[in-house]
Amino acid sequence: MDNEFNPDIVSVVDEDGKEHIFEELDRIETDDGKYVALLPMYDDPQEYIDDSGELIILKVEEDKDGETYLCPIEDEEEFNEVGMAFEERLSELFDFDDEEQ
């Protein structure tokens, strides 16, 4: 059995044309749509240290031509609901321990 880790890498181009690279941690689908949880990837190791460690959660949209794109979640209630769903799923996957020892 091969235990090699191969992360799903996503490239996102922002409105200024700058490319950002992320590791896709998870995907979910709700009645409101499809969403992805992304973790920023950096070339410089110092940037990992300086990073806040927060996930980037984006909504998966499709235009009339069938092109898929990622966009911010504008509705605060929708964002909170999706964020909590990802938090629950990822805490199960990665066995986070909130208790300090």
C-alpha cells in the first residue's frame, strides 16, 4: 500500500489578476450550493509562520458556459453555516483536540 500524500492543489486568480495557490482540504454540498475549504500554500516557509492559519471558504459557482469558478460567500448567515459544517467535518478528519494539556 502506498502512503504517499498527494494534496489537491487549486490555483485561484483574484480580481487583480494575481494567482494564489491553495491546498483543497474538503468539499461540501448543501441546499444552498457547493463549497470548498482551502489552505494557502506559500513558496517562502516564513509565510507559513506569519499566516493566521484560517481556512479560506469559497462557494463553487458555474457560469452559463459551464465554466466553474470560486467566489466569496457574501451572506454572513450562509458563511457561518458553511464554516461550522467544515469545522465539524475537519475536526473529525484531523482529530483536533481543543483541550489544553
